[in-house]
Amino acid sequence: MQQLRTHSSESSPVLEALAGTDCQFCDPGTLEAEVYKGNDAAVCAKCGTPAAQIW
């Protein structure tokens, strides 16, 4: 059985802590709380690389 996941209206404390920090994969990217491949995540606004995902 496949479960459908929707974006949570409540942010994870981990994602909140990462939001606004520098991306480790590009310069001068900054992480933002977003949805990445259906998961809540901290994603770089410049390069699109996820730094963390919550399943």
C-alpha cells in the first residue's frame, strides 16, 4: 500500500535551524525550507541541492 504525503504546514525544528544558512555545495547559496521530491527539506535557493530531508 502506498502512502501519500502532503507538505506539512508545521516546519521541522531541524529545517527551521537550517533555513538561512549557507549552502555547502555552492557559493553563495542559502538554504530555505521547501518541499523536495515530496519531502519537507532544506534546499539551496541557488543550486537546488537538498541539505536535509524529513521523511
